[in-house]
Amino acid sequence: MTQPRFNMDWMLRDLASSVPQTRHVVLLSSDGLCMAQVGTDKDTADRLAAACAGLQSLSGAIATEFPDGDGRMRLVVIEVDGGFFYLMAAGVSSYLAVLAEDSVDAGLMGQCMRDLVARLGEHLSSPPRVDGRVT
């Protein structure tokens, strides 16, 4: 069990309202804990956060194959029938995930995500946990 955190959903609302066709926005820790959400219910946000944890781990493994890189994932974009999925490193041990419809302006989405992370990155970080508790 984790200690309660401040509600951070408000930080994601601007992104969701700034980019038309945004469906879900989730802030998650690197181990798959949903820290904030907009445009989705808790169950969907938790499923997305868990899936994103696996994806960021996989992309981190791929990143280590680039000898001049730092071994960290910065951005993953997946296109599927019906839309796009974006996963961006957001802060220390945290990631920003967005699902958007297929008509989304991909450039605008990427820019708005980068702007949010640049403005609020330190607030988007996930504190370390020991035995399931925030330290």
C-alpha cells in the first residue's frame, strides 16, 4: 500500500484539452503505478499504466543497444487501427502516456507533451517506495 499523494490530475487536463482527439492521459511510475489520470476511469488507467511499465522496460532494453546513447527511453509512439499511443519519459521514474484518435495532429501532441514535461517535470516524478510505501 502506498501513502496518499496529492491529486495531480489537474496537471494533465491542459494537455487533454489542448490537443483535440485526446482520449486518455495517464501519468505513471516506472513500475506501473497510476499516479494521475484524465479522460479515463481508474480501471482503464491502471491497465494502461501496467502495460506502459512493460513497454518502457522493453524500450529501455532496446535503448542500451545504441552505444552513444544514455540507455534511457525518451519517447515511444505506436500507431494502431483507430489511433495512436504515446509514451514519454516525464520525470524521475515517471512516464506520461496518451491515447489519441487516429485524426490527432501528431506534431501538436508531441509538442504539448514535451512542453508539459519541461514545465512540470520535477512534479511529475515518482518518489521511491520501500515495501510498497512512499519514502
